[in-house]
Amino acid sequence: MQITRRNFLKGMGAVSAAGALGMALNFPGVNTFASAQEAGVTEKKELKGFCLMCKHSGCCNIVTVENGVVVNVEGDPDYVTNQGTLCARGKSTIMNRYNPYRVKAPMKRTNPEKGLVVDPGWVEISWDEALDTVATKMREVYDNDPREFIYFPGFAMSEFTMYGLGRGNRLPRIVGSPNDSSTKGQFCCIHYGVNMILANTPTATADYRFCKYLLAIGRGGGVNGSYAQGESRGLIYALENGMRLVCVDPHCSTEASLGEWVPILPGSDLPFILALLHVILYELDKYDKDFVRDRTNAPYLIGSDGDYARGASNKPQIWDLAEHKAKDFDDPTLINPAMQGEYQLKEEKVKPAFMLFKESLKDYTPEWASEKCTVPAAAIRQIASDFVASAQIGNTIVVDGHTFPYRPAAAITSRGVTNHLDGDIADVSSKLLNVLIGNIYVPGGLHGTKLGDNLITDPDGVVTPSGEATPCTSFTYPPEHFDLLEFMPHRHSSNTVACQVMIEPEKWNMEIKPKVLMVAGGNPILVNGSPKQGEKAVCSVPFVVSFSYHYDEIAQLSDVILAENCMLENGTFMDYMGNECSLTTGEPGFPGKHVARLYRNAVPAIHNTREANETIIEILDRMGLISKLNESINKAAMCGPRPFSSIPLADKYKLDLNKRYTYEEMWDRTLKTIYGEEYGLDYMKKHGHIRTYNLSDKESYSSYYNNTVRHQLYLQTQKRSGDFLLPKIKETGLDGEEYFGMSWDDLAKHYLPVPEYIETNLHNAPEEYDLYAITIRLHMSFFRLGSLDQNPWVLDWNNRYNPFYNSICVNPIVAEAHAFKEGDIIVAESQFGKTQGKVHITETMHPRAIAIPGALGRYVKSLGEKTSRQTCFNALLNGSLGYCNPIHGGLETTARVKVYKA
Amino acid sequence: MNTKKSGSKSSIINIVCLVLLAVGIFAWSRELAGNPGTTNLSEYAPWGLYIALFLFFEALCAGTLFIAALGSNNLPRLKMAVIGTVSGVCAGIAILPDLGSPLTVWRLLFAPNTSAPMILDVWFLGLTVVFGILLILGLSGNKEGLTRLSRIVLPIVTILLPLGTAWLFTTLPGKVGWSSSLEIGVFIAQAALAGLCVLFILQGIAKNVANITSKLVLAFLLINLALIIGEVGQALYSSGIEALPTKALLRGGFAPIFWCQVILGVIIPSILLAMNKSPLIAGVLSLLGVVITKYLFVVKGNIYPFLNIGESLVVPELGAGNEGYLMAPTYVPSGFEWLVGIGVFALGVLLINLLLPRVTNKQVGVINIIQDINQIGVN
Amino acid sequence: MRYGMLIDLSKCIGCAACVMACKVENGTLTGVYWCNVYTKEIGKYPRVKKRTMPSACMHCTNAPCVKACPTGASYHTEEGLVLVDYDKCIGCRVCLNACPYNARHYNFTDQRKNPYYEGMEMTPFEKVKNKNHPIGKAGKCILCKDRLNDGKKPACVQTCPTQCRIFGDLDEPNSEVSIAIRNNGAKPLYAHLGTKPSVYYIGSI
Ligand code: SF4
Ligand code: SF4
Ligand code: SF4
């Protein structure tokens, strides 16, 4: 297709005219789309690619282009994950290409005043000018203090840098800045627990092939997200095969409707989980005792300092009841490890970790929990007993000729549990439920997204925590991370904290100030608990550049917009790490086959937009940093032999440091390094994907490779981290309440080695806010991905046929108390903000909770009037410290609210 | 009576009618152009005002021509033949704006699917209008042969006409609001009532209301009332889904119209007739009753679009349900639909006004009828 | 030969991928959904369930829409599809009333005046697909007849993430769909109306 300048000018003229009209970006009558039809030529092409309309993104697709017009997108039947299927989001992506609210060419602002409701006065500029401007600004920072360059990547539709130039931080590292902060982080802090207990990432997954009892707490198992890449199919398979699905949730979701719904008060998962642990230990006394003894650190003796008591060998000790003495944990003569009691080790009184663990749970009876979480005590007991009974403790199973323990029960959690001020503790505790029944990495049990040989045994015989759970060993003050990584070493990415600090870095004695902010595929305003805070933070940066697909909040506040392709137009690669809800689908061989490197053949762009990785390379080139980029790629290529890994490029594929390569060439060399000469770019263009590895079914279970490592039941690494960090923090002399939103003593409670209940700000809200507001996932609206809130098909169908869409859902009891009728416009107001929308009265809500489903609502009008008026859950939240979980940085995503008629 | 004056009044009426007709045609053109919001018809209310008007004109045509054909010569047969025939034409015209592709309407006549009940309508209405015209020619030109022929054919086709339409509705599967066989009786009774009303009004204008006409109108009003009571009673005593549409008429969004129909269209005229007061008002009200009955009948079929699966269904576009079953939103014709509907009426009035003075020798147009009504009102 | 479909309601998750697949394939007008999915809420708190009900044309063997159509515009193909010949359709909408499954649709508005993106012009996608939806004509699910000719399954069947739809020849007793219907005792919707649909459902409706 021929792109003519006329088309852009047309598009452009419309934009500035609209700007003059106060950002009501309406351009009726203007040819909003580049001319589609080439005179006389009929041409039909099918392009293989992959879908990225959700974060899971493991679906391959085939795009049909007819005379330059995309007329069809469907699943690629040749790929094992989605098998030719696509979900509604993946199907609807065609409309993204033709979204009139797109940024159609590079733009620069002419109005120096910035604000969400201030007309930026956009003027179209050439790519040359845009790139030069950006490169000059970045070079200035680079020459002065590169730490003042801030990079905000995101999850959004074209999460290119995450899968592209190095997982979100290659660019800032090349520039020399430690300051990258993924904008979605505060809503995505689901990794800490799985990093610590399973040493896996990003999530813990179930095993739908063998699981018979799935306890889903605050999480979906694939169906709620209608993932096409096998998870929806897998959950249905499991249910057909008799798996019991128990959903603990304030809302009866699609999954809860397929299984059994246990309504729970939002934000009270911690007491619920603690009570389950209590029942198992104190009432049932039934758990996988062999596993707890041999495969966890439970028998390790703990000294008065709360750490492992060590012997002469410096190894953790276990009390052997057979010989009445302490031995190294790996002493082959060890016969009967003590799990209870108190022993004398040298001058010290020591106890098995298990004792401490068990004692910590003593008071958490179902009755106690029931008052807090509203789940009846009897139901808690029933769930605990079903969970343990279903685990078939002692049973084994043969997979591919290998005998594994068979534990067909699992408890899974996700954002519904983690995104609370006590979410770290609740999430980790939920993992301990699994550890107790010994289901870790065995068929039917709990797994991590990364398959196969992953587990690294540390010198203490315990699995080395990965990623975000790695114990903290360094502290610098004043901090140099705007997101206060120094104070939150386990944070996922606390973007709202970063925004808060960027506004007044001097408050935390920071020596640097933000100078250049680059945003790519993220939106620090929209997903900030406090949009005003996000707006202020972005406006506080003298130069802001964003890669933008459409005129969203961050585009609105930018100085330069680098116009970005839509998903279908982005020829790019992705390192698909595997399914996040379930390892298996029920189809034999699935787990070991579905992980792949994906490639998308691009549909020619209709506007003057570009693929972002190429643009980044171009900027680095103009900054004179190409050699640094190439050096970085040479050392750590685009991916490694396993997901989330990297290897150096093979010698014969090494980049010449002074030559400029394209993004595709970099991938080409990476793939050839890993898979061999014939598996480069050409192969990918033709096939669309290449399997990351080929594991047999037994090999996909990590315990096949390592069935000796111990998992933490006693959270020693967490404690170790706290022991290092907390004194350092106190030394700064800062006041916890003022600088961190909580006292340092309260912070210390998050670093305990055993689970403990804590009261949080959520529970202490003023009484008038009598309800708990949550958000719930809709099939076509979550995570702010894929511009689904502007997609006309999605909007139209959901408004007509989905009663939950763009609504405020309340139980009839709430409706009656306030005399609401279905469809009334009501307001939900929290201590921090309010939103309004039409009420949907539904029995599927907990009577003390309301839900604002989907990721809707905008703070700008430049994406259409309709979009800006949608009901916005985030408006109810608070994005400042004190409402962020102090460990993983997750925002408290339950808000206490009151409701009334508008 | 000043002929000149009434002549000029008549042409004023003609002009007004022409204007209304033009406005109607304009509104129709907007609809044909597919402008959003021009009609309130939807997939859940595919039929509305136009079909109601068709049913009304059809009833008027059938009833009036039946009487005109069979009546004795002391009745205003010619006037009735004109009014009946024009109504038939109006029925046909009322359908046109309902068609999405009116230019292909010839297919109804020349390439029909003969197993579709709608084709009965086409045939019977066509026959009725043709024989209506023959009757007019016969009566006005004193051509006995034509009159006699029509006298034989018209009573048959004017009965078949509403029957055919009734079958069209009652045989649609799963349309619980239409499927009751009772509706066949209602169609016939309505046609009879409409015809009698015309006669009654004409006699009233001529100030020679035959006692028997008045009694017959009253009788058919009461028959209609009985049918309504019958339907309501059956609905109230039944718990099935078939009863829901009628129940919805009693309480739902259409309730004001329903009660308007019962009170204004049936009870008040009955009382007036029983007390022998304001016969013309009673006649006009009864006719209005027929219009509303037809409208309610049309909408009734689509109140519960989902049938059984409508139970506990939630479709925000459609709003709330009744007794657990999802209902379609209340259909009210749009402004454009009203304009088109009024245009059809205007066409009818225009035709009558043009035809009557020509076929009868004296200057009897609608103008005279109105004048007469006024006089009676004054009296 | 009679094409038909089996929908397993116990596997349907209400994701509406089928709805979007139909949109993509057929490019129906704004607000028109040949394939649709309805939501039900059954029961009272806490014993409540969301249920979903996918629905499209049932391609009835004894189709009331075909019978009621006054011009013969609605017809059966040899493969059992019920289609509309736009040339013959006069837009009387009796078929919308005749269909007990709400499977009939009507092109009320001109897509240029009511395009997907409100207040904008039609997207190139719409321009390509719009010719299949002439204004003033009745439309309906065409069982993706062009895809069938290409040897593919209908779009809704292919895209379903839980694979809850099976498509095939009902006249062939050994086809996957026939076997599944038999084995599961699947039933059509409103069998009592005598429409003899070619779409069957597993699970309570
Ligand atoms: S699940 Fe849906 S949105 Fe996600 S990658 Fe697959 S088709 Fe795309
Ligand atoms: S489902 Fe409706 S439209 Fe389809 S064949 Fe049957 S009656 Fe006709
Ligand atoms: S795609 Fe499948 S699961 Fe999704 S709504 Fe349609 S039929 Fe149901």
C-alpha cells in the first residue's frame, strides 16, 4: 500500500483543529483513514503472527489482508496453544488498526503548559525532527547525570520493550540509569510469593490434567480471562474430569458459577487463609508430614535470633530424636528429625522451625476468621478438610514411566489476594497451604510458569528464592531510585510510589531530579491510584516523550509523541514464557510444547507510525550509543534457551560494535545462536513461532529434576532480608509514618518468618464508608490492554448485552437499602475519590461489597466522549505510600466506599 | 348550505392533507435513507405503528365494505363503499413505509411465496379494493350488474381479509402474544365494529340514526369488551408464559394505553350509546378504540422476545424483566413514524374528499361531515 | 447433507469470542449480532450462578422464517442452510417475527450514518464488508457459507476458546457432531415448536 503524505496531513489537520476545539477529538467528514484501495489491484495475503491483546499472549494468529485492508484475524490452527481459536479481544483487534483516535504521525506540543485538560497544541513533525529532539534531550541527561533519565514501560498492547530490547530495562541501563519503573507494577505484584516459595516466576499455576480440587482465592483459573491459549480449555477439561473448583471471591464470577462460590469480604483473605492453616494443623492434624519433614525447612532448628541455628559446619541443624542430638540438615545418619519440642544447642535454646510456624497460627481459629472475612466457620473447616482429603497424601502416580507423588489439590491466589496492604503475607501463606499438603511441583499440585529444571538448592539445602524474593543485601541512602527500591527491595514495580517521589524527590533527600521521562506502552496516570499524582509527576519532568498509539493521558502530557504502530502493524518478536494459570490443559504433551518464541509478520502501517524497538535503536544511534547497545546485545541476546533467560551471542553472530543493526537482525542472530543456522528470521517469518524447548510430560514437572531441595515453610529468607534492611532504614532517621506511610515497626511485621495477621488501613476506614469496592475482570475489559475501551465492537456489544459492563454492581440488599432500581445512575465515593455509573443489581455480589467491573474510564476526552464518561474504578483508590503494600509495592485495590443516587 | 363556502373549506382541507402527505413522504424518505433514530422499530419491535395502521384500515375497509355490499338501499351504501375502498387503499399504503425495499413490492403480486399467509393479505386486500371500486361504480352509475357482483363477492372477501391477517399472526411459532385463537374472533369483531361505526357516524351526520345501528354498535362494543375480559381473565388465571404478554399490558409500559383503550374506546362509548347521548362522539371514540386495539395487538407479540429462555436473562439494552422473564422495552412510535402515519391518514381523507363529491352528486365531502358533526355537537 | 452445530452449554464461558468472530467474518452493521451470547443470573445469594446462552440462527429444517417469507427470499440450500436472497427481500420483517430464536436481523440504518466509530466515517474494514448488508433487508447468520466453501468451520466454531461448539453434517450418522449429539442426548431449543433446528445444545438452557 502506498502511503501518501496527503493522508497524514488530513489526519493531522484534524488533530490540530480538534485541539483548538478543546480536545474534543471529533473529526467527522475528514478522511480519517488512509485510502485503502489501490486502484485496480486485488490482492489477498495471509500473514502469520501472534496476538498481544492480553498479557498472556500465547496465541498465534493469521491475518488476512485484502487490498491493504485487514479483513480477517483468526487463530493459527498449527500452534498447540490456541489451536485455531482466539478470544474476543484477539478477534476485535482489527478495529485497533482503524481507531480514529490514533496518533498518526510524530507530534510535538506547542503549548508549554501541561495538564490533562490543557490543549497541547499538537503540531505534526517529521520523524527526523522527533528523533533528533529526543536524542538531544537524552544525550544531555546522559552527559550530566544519566540517573535522571526515567523509563516507564508498561503492559499495554505493544509491550515491545519487555519482549524486545531487554525486558524493560535494557534501554535505561545502556543510558546508565537505574530508574525504570513499569507503570502497571502496582497492579501486578503477584510474584513475591511464588518467587520465594516456588522459586519460579511469574506466577504459580495449577495442573488441570491431574488436579481434582482447586481452591482459587481471589484469582481466576483462565476462564474469567477467557484466555484462548489453553487455559480456558484446560479449566473446562478439568471440570469435566471431576475437578472441584472452589472460588473464594466477593463476586460470583463465571468460574465461580462453573464451580462452587464461597463469598468473602474483600481484603480479608489473610484471616481466611490463616484459619485454613490453623484447621489443618490444630484440628485435622492431617498434612503431608513426610514432605514437611524431608522437603521443607520445617525441622531446621531456629535460634533465639529467629534464624537457623548452625553447627560447626555452618549448616542448619536438625534435632535427631533417634540420637538426641543436633545434626547437619544433610547428615546421612539423620533418622528421626524432631518437629516439636525445645532443645539445647550449645548455649542456646532452639526449636524446630515447624514449632514456631505452628505456634504462630494458634489463635487463628475459624471463628476468629469468620468474623473478619464473613465466611462461616463451618465452611472454612469444610474447605480445609476437603483440601487435605483431596490431596491424596501418600499416593503416587506414574507419568511417562516416572513415579511422582500424586497431590491432586492446589490453592492458587493472584491479584485479588496480593493487592492488599497485607497481600504479601496472605499470598505467601497461601503458598504454605500448598507446602503443607506436599503438592509442590508434583502432578496435580502447584507449579510455576517456568517448566522443567529450575530449582537451585542453596547451601542451606533450601531452594534459592528467585527474582523479587531475593533477600536484600544492599542499601544506599539517599536513594537513587525514584520508586524507593532502597526501601522496598522486593517490590515488583511501584510506579505510583515513583510518581509520588518524582514530585518532590528532595523530601527523600534524593540528589537527582527527573529530567527526561520516556513512556512506552504504559500509562502512569491512568493506572496510578491517584491520577492527580500521576499527572503532577509527569508534569514535573521537563521533557516527556512517549511512544503512543493513541491520544491517551500520557500522550496528552508529552512533549514529543513517537507515533506507534498498532499491534497488527508491529512486526516483532515475543518470548512467550508459558501459560500462567495452568501448566497443562489435559492434552498430553501440551506443557512441554506450548512455550515458544513468536514472530509477527507485520501488516503495512496505514499511518506514519513505526515499530518502537526500531525507534529506540534509532534514538540510541543518534545519541551515539550504538556501540553500547551492540555490546549489550552481544553479552545478553534477546533471549536464551529458556524463557526469562539470556545468553551471549555466539561468536559468529556477534554484532560489530560500530555497525547499526535492525531489531530483526538482533533477533535473527539470537535465534541462530540458540537453535542453529536454519532457525533465524526467515524461519520465523514462515512459521510464526519456534518452540522454546521440547519437554516430555514428566520433564515439565520440576520435581522430576530436583526432588531433594527443601521449600520454605519457615520464611527464613524473608526474615534475613528484613534483618538486613530494617536497621539500615532506621539509621536514616526518617519517620516511617511521614516518609513511608507506616511506622517502621509496622513495616517489620512484613518481614517475619512466620505468617501473622495485621490490621491495615483498609479496615480502619471511617464508618460511613460502609461498603468494600472491588473491581472484577470482564472478558473484554481488563488490564487496560489493547485499547479495548475504545474498540467500537467491544463497547457496543458489552453496552447492549453485558449487564456488568460499565456498571456498579451491588447486591439486592444494598439496592434495597438505598432504593436503587436497575439502571439508576449512582455514585460510589471513597475517602479518596468517586465515580458514577449505572447500577446493576445482582445476586452475584457479596452484600457488603460493590464491584466496578472492567478497566474503564478516562481522564482525557481525546479518546472519545463516550470513553471519558465510563465508570472508573481507579478513581476510588489512593496511590500514595501507606496504601501501597510495603513489600511488593502493590496498591490496596479495595476501597471503602459509600453509595448514593447521583 | 353555502356550497361555495364549503367548497373553499374543502379545498383548504385538501391543501392541508396534501401538506401532511408531503411531510409524511419526506419523513418516509428519511427512514428509507437509513438515518439512525428515524424509527423506533428494532429487532425486538420489528413491527409497530405502520402495521397497526394497516390492521386498522383493514378492519375499517372490511367492515365498511361488508355493510356497503350487503346493506339495503336506505343505508348510505355509496358513501360507505367509498370510505371502505379508500380504507383498503390506505391499508395497502400503510404497509409501504414499513417495507425496507418498497421498490421490490411487485414481487408480492408477481413472484410470491404462496405458502406464506401474508400472501393471503395481498390477494384478499387486492380483491376487496377491486370489488370496492366495482361497487362504487355500480352504485354511483346505477350499474346493477356490478353492484350485484360485488354484493356476492365482497361479503366473502371482506370476511377472508381479516381472517387471513389473523392467521398470519396466530401461526407464527413462539409468539405468545399473538398465538391465541381468540385473536381470530377479535379480528372479526373489530372489523364488524369498525364498519358499524362508519355507518353509525354517517347516519348520525344525516341525523337519521337507525335504532338498530346504535344497538348493533353497542352490541359489538360489548362483544369486544367481553373478548378483552375473556383474554384478561384467561391471563390472570394462567401461570404460563403465554399469559405474560396480556399481564404486561395490564401493568407494564403499555398499561396506560391499554386502559385508555378500555375506558375511552369501549366503556365510555357504550355508556353514551346506552344512554342515547352524543352518538357521534360515541362512534368516533369506538373507532379510536379500534385503532388502539390494533396498536396493542401489534406490540403484544414482541413484549417477550425470548420466550422461555428469557427467564432470568439480563440484557441491559432491554432493561428489566417481569416475573423473571426478560421483556422488550416499551415501543413508542418515533416522531418520523407519526408523521408517516399521519400522512397515510391525510391521504385517506384527501381521497375521500376528492372522491365523494364526484361519485355522489351533491357536494358531500369530509368537510360536510365535519360541519355536521359540529352542528350536532352544538345541538 | 445437513450442516448443523452442537453447543455445549456446560463449556460455554460467555466470553463472546464467537460474537466477535462473527463480527469479523461478516462485518455486520453496528448493533447487529448474528451470533450472540446472553447472560443469565440464576438463583439467590449465595446460591447463585451466572449462565450463558450462545445463540444464532438454528438453520431450522422446518423453518418458520422461510414459510412466512412472502417473496421466497428466505430459502434453504442443499446443505440445509437457511439464507436470504437480498434481491428478493422486500424488507417486510415478517421473518423477524416468525423466528422464535431472535435470529433474524434487519438493516435499519445506513452504515455510513451509523458507523462503528461513532461520529467518524466508516473504517476501510466496514467499507469492504458493507456491501453484504444492504439497507432495508433482513439479514441473518449464514453459517459462514464462504468459509464452508473453503473447507473451514464457521468462524464462531473455530474461535471458541473452550471449543464448546462442534460443527458437521447431521445427516451423516458418524460425523463428530452426530455422535456427540447422540452420546450427550443433546436437544435443540424449543423443540416443541416443531421448527426442527439444526443447532443442538448440551446442558440445561
Ligand atoms: S487470550 Fe485472547 S487476547 Fe490473549 S493472546 Fe489469546 S487471543 Fe489474544
Ligand atoms: S432460527 Fe430463525 S432465522 Fe434461523 S432458520 Fe430458524 S426460524 Fe429461520
Ligand atoms: S466463544 Fe465459546 S465459550 Fe465463548 S461465548 Fe462463544 S460459545 Fe461460549
